Amino acid sequence: MLYFTSKMNIDLISQFGKKNIPDIRPGDTVRVFYKITEGSKTRIQAFEGICICVKHGRGLDGSFTLRKISGGVGVEKNFPFHSPLISKFEKIKSRIKTLFYPRFSRQKSQKSQGSKRL
């Protein structure tokens, strides 16, 4: 039965999935171009950040999370690999680490700086 479900997943991915997905791993710097609809207009916007996690592999339900600092505030976005709203991926730089620590290291540095100012 397991063979049947994996064979079915492969058929679904080949039928509905994207063909040009780069090998994205945690620690890579990635730029994603995705479509945004505002009223009746549609435009493509880029989001560049560090990949902090990849969930559920490369299947139809697979996704990845990008994090960037914008205006001193951390911004995280989740992107599904096979979303029709994503027009293309660009892998800019690769690093091999799992990166959940940027969330907390930034908060710790802000707390320590705040105590020094008092």
C-alpha cells in the first residue's frame, strides 16, 4: 500500500507541481518572486531572505520559511513550493546551518543594549 501512495504522489507532482524548484536548504539566501493582486492590477514582488526551515519536503504540501530584517523588524514569510502565485525562485548564496537562532539572538542583543542605556 505504501508503494501505491508514493507512486500516486509522484504522479500528482509530475502533473500539478512545478518543474524548476532549486534545492533550497536552511541557511540559504533565497529570492522569491511572487504575484500580488491589488484591486484589478497584478504585479510581481520580490522577497529576499534567509531560509530558516523547510517543511514536508518537496511534495505538493511542502513549504519553506524565509526571514529578513526590514526597518529593524524581523519579517518571516512561509511559501509553498508549488504555489501558482510564485513565478520564480533564485538561490543567491548557500550556507549549511539550521537557522532558528536569528529570531532569538536579535532579541537578546536588543535587551542587553537597552539595559546599558539606563
